[in-house]
Amino acid sequence: MKEYFEKAIQRMKSLNGIVSEEEWNKIAKEENFLSSESIKYISKKDFITLQEEVRAS
């Protein structure tokens, strides 16, 4: 599971900006990544907050 989470985080970093959960879920479905709900559960963070942290690092 950690491998899939890390791949999703790397994909988030490659996006042009912060996306909504709906936009992410569309990307996730097309490119076979974890859904926003799964990411929130694993990270124990709000989806937008997580993206902000990922992009800041």
C-alpha cells in the first residue's frame, strides 16, 4: 500500500497546481492511482492540506 501512496504523492507533485478531490479522482481512475478517500485515510490529513504540504517540500 505504501508503494501506491508514494506513487500518488509523486503524481501530485507533477501537477500544475492543487486539484480538487473530484479532479484527483478522475486522474486516479484514468492513471490507476489511489482515490482521494484512500489517500486521506492513509495520511490522516485533509486532501487539500496534504497537497499543500507535498508541494511545499
